[in-house]
Amino acid sequence: MLTVSHLRSMKEKGEKIAMLTAYDYPSAKLAEQAGIDMLLVGDSLGMVVLGYPSTVQVTIDDMIHHGKAVARGADDTFLVVDMPFMSYHVSLEDSLNNAKRIFQETNAHALKVEGASPETIRLIERMTAAGIPVIAHLGLTPQSVNVLGGYRVQGKDRDTAQKILDEAKAVEKSGAAALVLECIPKELSEVITASLSIPTIGIGAGQACDGQVLVYHDVLQYGVDRLPKFVKSYLDGNEDVTGSLKQYIEEVKSFRFPSDDHSFTMNRDFLPVMQQ
Ligand code: KIV
Ligand code: NA
């Protein structure tokens, strides 16, 4: 299994890191069997599997519940769990206690936090000092969608590009083990990736990042209607799954399922006599 130090050496060797989200036992199991380097129990689970309007509704208990299931499905894979909305950005002590709870109860190998506010920088330092590796997350930070005013590409002009680079250096300095870059121009990812010794893992951030992460259900186009530009689907899950379900329904209605192949039999002599 990968460790934090492997991540750095993969960057040095130019070996790409392949990361995927997972939210439950079967998705984790299949991703591990496929050879994924790292799994993320993202708070995107709120939208992707719980049907919430954003990640803002996701609770610590949600993250722990799903984190444990993923850990059971992929116990040989580096596991990152998101700290959800307002589980940090509270007092430093409460944030650390929440981190402790999520880290201990899920058996995660690292936790992820969004942003680089002075409080978050301090939290990354304290978590790292306490032995909790932290993955930082910059660019589009979905927990702040209501402040950012929507899911938009970040860092397209000189000032915001400089700000994201400065934040990236700050999270590295504070001890972050890796950095997720979401929805920023590929040119900016290239500069950030070259400026850091920790790996960058991009989502909607181009080829230059040291690794890539995508949402499991987007990769399989399973239960998601609209895919962002940066997603590539490798399966048409909506079509394939709905097609299979239609076939099942059709076969039940037309008496074709279950056939004898899917039925148990017994000696008719042992049948109870039918009541009149
Ligand atoms: O929650 C999530 O899925 C994420 C990834 C998009 C990086 O944070
Ligand atoms: Na997330």
C-alpha cells in the first residue's frame, strides 16, 4: 500500500497518481481490485449518493458511516476522508477533536480540508504534528460554493492565480502531504506543480498535476445527469443500468423471470394438501 512518503517519491519519479472517490463497500472493493493508488471518501457523497443539493449538508457522522464502509471494502489502499463543512473552521480545539474522531473511527490514512485561511493553515500544522497527514484542497472549494457564487473555474486572472499559488506554498509549508487542485487552468496547475515538492492531484486542472482524481459515479456515469467539462466517463452507467432494470421489470411482467433455472424444486409427494 502507498504511504505519504511514496506519494512524494512518485512525484519525483514522474509516476502519475490515480485517485478516485468511493462512498461504499462495493465501489471501494472494485476500485482496489482495479489497482487505484488512493481512495477519497469525498464529501461529494452528499450530492452523489445522498441526493443533497451541495456538500454543505454533509455531517461528520455521514463521513464516518461511509468512511468505514470504504475502509472495509479496500483495506489495502491509501484512504483519504474529507472533513465536512463546518467540522473545521470552528475553534482549533473543536476542529482537532473532529479530525481525531474522523481519523480514528474510519481508519483513514489522511484527512482532507479545503482552503488556506490562517485558521486552516494552523489546523494543518496541528493535525500534522499530531500524526494526522493532511491533504489540502485549493482552487474551486465546493464547501464555499455559496461564497464563491457557483461552481466556476478559479484563478483565471493575475490576482487570483497568484493567490492560489501563494496558498499552495502556504499549505505545503504548513505540512500538507499533498494538494488537490480543483477547476483551475492547466497553465496555473503547471506552475503550482513545479513550485511544490508535495504532489498535486488535479480534478479539472489539466495534465500537469502529479495525479488525477475523479468522482466514482462520474467515471461510470452512474446516477449523475450532468457531467462537468473536466469529467471523462468510461462507462455509460445510466444507460446500461436502466436498460438492465427495464429488462428485469419486463421479464417479471411477462412471466419470464424466474424461470426454472432460478427456482428451487421439491418432491411433490411432500407437498402439504391445499386447504379448501
Ligand atoms: O468530495 C470530493 O469528491 C472531492 C474531490 C472532488 C477532490 O473533494
Ligand atoms: Na470534497
